[in-house]
Amino acid sequence: MRRIRLQILKALADGTRLKIMGFLKDGEKNVGEIKPHVGTTQSNVSQHLRILKDAGIVDNRRKGKVVYYYIVNKKIFTLLDLLDTIVEENIKDMMK
């Protein structure tokens, strides 16, 4: 369990992966759709998706030749929202 938790946290510790997750929040997308949203190469998007998949955050399904990626468990966004709250509170405390 500890190893899996660490793998998830490491996967979340990247701006591009967070962008990809935000883009997938509304539903599944293929690499071609994700690429312009994050502004990087198809190869780079695929590498980030592999990391997210290895962490169990995203999964995929194939429809013909196209692979669609989706968020496995939407509760991951609750975690990110909680993290945002912590960051906001820390900033307020630092401003005092």
C-alpha cells in the first residue's frame, strides 16, 4: 500500500500530468486530442499517460486503431481539491 501511495503521489507531481488529468475529467480522450491541450509532442503525452496508467490513475480502451484514456476513479480530484485547500491555507498563513 505504501508503494502504491508513493507511486500515485509521484505521478501527480508533474504539471503536464495534472493538465492531462484535468482534460480527462470530463471524459475519455485519445492522445491526438490531448496533445494540443497540453502543448507537447505525441511521444511526450504517451509517456505521461504511461506513468498515470502505471499509478492506476488512468486506464485505456481501444476502439479500432484509436486508444482512449480515462480517469479510473474520480475521487482523485477530491484529493487534488483538498491539496488546493491546504496550499491556499498555507499561503494565507505565510502572508500573516
